[in-house]
Amino acid sequence: MTDSSSERPAPSSEASLSGATGTHGASAAEAAATHGERHSFWTLTIGSVGVVYGDIGTSPLYAMRESLLHLGHQPSTEEVIGIVSLLTWALVVVVTFKYVFILLRADNHGEGGTLSLMALAQTAIGRNSTVLLALGAVGAALFYGDAILTPAISVLSAVEGLKVATPVFEPYVLPITIAIIVALYVVQSSGTGKVAALFGPVTVVWFVVIAALGVLHIFDAPVVLHALNPYHAALFLVDHGWLAFIVLGATFLAVTGAEALYADMGHFGRGPIRTAWLGLVLPSLVLNYLGQGGLAISNPAAIKDLFFLTAPEWFRLPLVLLACLATVVASQAVISGAYSLTRQAMQLGMLPHLEVQHTSQTQAGQIYMPKVNWLMLAGVLALVIVFQSSSSLAAAYGIAVTGTMIVTTLLAIVVIAKFWKFGWLAAIVCMTPFLIVDVAFLSANLLKLPDGGYIPLILGAAIVVLMWTWIRGVRFVEGRIRRESIPIAEFAKSMSTSSATRVKGTAMYLTSSPEIAPPALLHNLKHNKVLHERNVILSVRTERQPIVPEDERIEFGKVSDEFSTLIVRYGFMEDPNLPRALAQAKAYGLPFDMMKTSFFVGRRSFRASASVGMPLWQDHVFIGLVRQSFDVTEYFRIPAGRVVELGNQMVV
């Protein structure tokens, strides 16, 4: 990974409202402002219902059913109550206590998510930590496993409701599922702004409907209300031993999607997210699970299609259509999350720079990444075609999410201890109960390994290897450049007496190390024997915070009359725009004129060698990643007509 504030180009390149007069006017302005704040708050709250809770909101489609089926026999009334109690208190402990009350406070300048928390932990200890980096990489890698499983199981489980509405649709469940998934990924390139405006209202309707269906069936067996007492969850675990452990892996399905609360904090803020959870989402989920429990007690034969049978027969087809819309919302949330996570990983130096397309002129967070999109589509389709039913997919679901939750808990301990300054003892005491719950859920989910649970682990391991290889390769390349380089101060001093021909204009040399003479500068001098009258060693760095304030963007240093250094800083949630930053640099004494400036970029090719650097297999993986890197001039938005590329080959 990069150093404390380093952002490196791909190795293929070097590189106020005025106050109203009068008392009445002031009061009117304050009232308008208050009204606007309230309107914005509720808009964000409704929006968060769709984006943040889309995934966890579709869990009632399969979580209760799978938990009861894992018993392997017709459940007794006490067993149904115990499982409903497990589902309810998993939501309370894992989601409400851990995420809503604790982790939403661990924001990195307003942003959340695994990599954001990792960067905050690095800042808290004041140095780069290999352990924290590894935790961040594992958490990010496991998220990708969740990101391909969520669309597969969510859409498939919703479309399967057609069989409940009428058996005529049974042969068409798989084709319809595939068609919905393909359409979902195809439309990504056109942007999701207009569709996203429907996410909140659609999901609000979804939660109101599932709450109403739950209330309808609670009266089938009012005894199910005893599940609100956690005693029945504990009793189920004690009485059923190993079987309870197996069921625990299925009950965890109720909290999948909890990570989205934290990851999407930057988009909505903790206030709207908490309000949505406590005011609508949690009550709706609990009521629905209680209703499913009431139906299961009164009619055990309904367990195989438990969710859809909670609806009256006339409402089942509309419910299926609503469920399909809700699962599309859930899928869109993880797709957008995968884009954002990939961009963070790129900026933090954990992955090569890939193409990022902005699909909105006003919302910077709305992006589209073609390579990530099509790889995810391939993975989702493969899962649907291989497993063919949501029950089979449920076996593969859960491991990736529990792994990510453990990583989040461990990183939170560091933040609570060092950043919040509570100390290690208080941090460990606070988070250990959640860690125990996370480990218990992970252990239960590991029982799913033979039935498909290995899939997210294989995918996660592959992504960790890619990240590790990229970080290691970049470090090797930069280390070699440093060993073979000349300090820029020393080089500038030698050039003061050089007879090399001077040409007018400014030359900017992109490099990751502004303290040394860039190879592109040395190659230009060696082969062309010319030097510009102004030479700027330009470095772009990524900080451990999501957004860098404009007044902290530029750091300009003078080395000599001919040489200077310029460091441009960005946050890990920002996309670099060098022309804009360079225009800002004029205030620091740099006379920047795009038409009189040449950008020199080193274009490296790599050759694998078993005797140099990394193992041969890792060399080939690294070279492959370099070839996938987005062109550095496009990534930094440098006009192509102002770029001079100088190439060389390096053995890795």
C-alpha cells in the first residue's frame, strides 16, 4: 500500500446567506432554514430506506424459511418461538447495538465502510500497519463475495414467488431471474439517478406491506409474541445443542446487509439512517418475522413457501412483483457499493487504477466502472445457473458477511482505543460481546462450506491475492527506482552548471516520489539533451481522509531557480483533476499555462523473472494487473496533446 499520504499512478506510469433586515425578516429566514433542514432530513431518511436497507429488507423472503427447514423436522411451537426470538435479537444486538449505536459514530470525516475504517485506524495509531492493511484487504475482498451473492439470492427468491401465485410459472422462474439480472447490470452505464429516486418510496411501501402481513398472522398464534423475550432464544440454543448451531447459520441471514448501514453513512448521515432503522425498518422486520412464526405454528405445511403464503391469495401476484422491485433495489445498493469500494481501494493503492465513468454531473458518488460491472454480472449469472434455487444459494450466503463483520469489529477496537482515546481495556470490553456473536455466526456458517459456502471464500482469497500482489509489486518497483535515483536537490545543483540546451515553457514530471529526480526527467535529458526553463516535479497523493479541503490541496516547494516540487493531495473518495488543481497552484507562485506546459510521463513495460523480485507466478499476475490499469493521462484528466511519454523496460 502507499505510504502515509501517498497516491501513486499505476506502475505503468511515473507518475452565507446575508441576514435579513429587521426582526421579522430574521425570524422568517430562520423559519425557512429550519423548514429546509427538516425537509432535507426526511428526504435523506426516505432515501436511506431504499439504499441502506434494501438488502436487509429482503431477508424475510428466505431467512425464516431456511431457519425452520434447517431443523430437519416439523417444528414445535416452542421451536418456532425460539427461532423467531433468535431472528429478532440478532437484529437488536448485531444491527441496533453494534452498527446503529456504536459504529455509526466511527466516521472518517463523515464516511464509513471497511476501508474508511481501516484508514481511520491507521490515522489513530499514527503509522502504516501491515496488520490493519491486511484486515482492510480481507474485509474488502469478502464484500465482493457478498456483492455477487446478494443479487443472485434476492432476485431468485422473489421470482420463485411466482410458483406460489400459480404453478404455471414454475418453468420460467430461472429465465425470468436471468433476464432481470442481465437488465439490471446493462442499465448501469446509463446511470442510476432517476431509478434511485424511486428506491426510497418503493422500499418504504415494501416495509409497510411486510409489517401489515406480519400483523395479520400474529393473531393466528398470539403465543408467538413470547419471542420478544430473549429468554426463548437462549433456551432454544441450550436445549438444541448442535442442531441449534446449525440453525444459527440460517438465522444469520436476517442480518445480511447490516454493513450497508456503515458503508453508506457518507451518503445519508447517521441521523437519517438511525431514524429509518428505529422508526420503520426494525419494527417492520420484527412484525413480519412474528407473523411468519404465527403462520408456521398454525399451519406447518406453509413453511416451504412461508413468506408468500402470509399474503391472501388475491395479493400474492402483486406481492411477487413488489418483491422483485425490492430485490432490484437491494441489488443496486450492493452494485453501487462495489463501485465505491473499488474506487477507494484504487485510491488507497490496493488495486490498479481502473476506468471510472461519472454518470451524473451533480452527484460525484454516482459512478460506473465497466470492468467491475461485467465481472460481477458474470459471477451472479454463474451462481444462478449453478444453484438454480434460493434455498441452495442460502448455503453459500453468510460466510462473506460474517467475515466482514469480524473485520469491522476488530478495526473498531483500534479506533475506540486510540482515536476515541478510551484505552485498550475499555475498547476490548465494549466490543468483545459483539466479537463473540460474530465468531459464533461465522462458525455456524462454516458448516455451509461443503454446500457452496466455499464460493465467497475462494472469491475473497483471489481478491486478497490480487491486492497483495499489486501492493507488493508497486513497493518493489518504487524501491528499485529509489535505489537507482538521484535526490532532486542534488540533481538541481548539478544542472545549474550544465550546458544542456534550455527551452521555453514548463515541464511537469509525474512521479510518486517528489524528493528524487524522476526517471522520465533523466531519460529526457539523456536522449534529447534539453531542459525546460521551469521544471516541476509533480506528485499526486491520497490522504487517509475521504475529502481533502481545497486550502490543503496544494503543497508547493522551491528547489532552485529551475526546479520546484508540487504535491497535489486528494481524499480516497475523490477523483483527481490535475488541470483544475494546477490552475489553483497559480496562487502559490507557479505560473501555469496549459498551452505552454508539457507533461512527461514514464511508460514502463515489465518482464517477469524468476530470479528478481517476486515469485514468477506473482510477476505474471502483477504484469496482468498493470495491463488492466486505466491510462494515467486520462485518469488525471491531462489533455492528451500536452503529454510526452518516455518508455523503458523493467524486470520484476
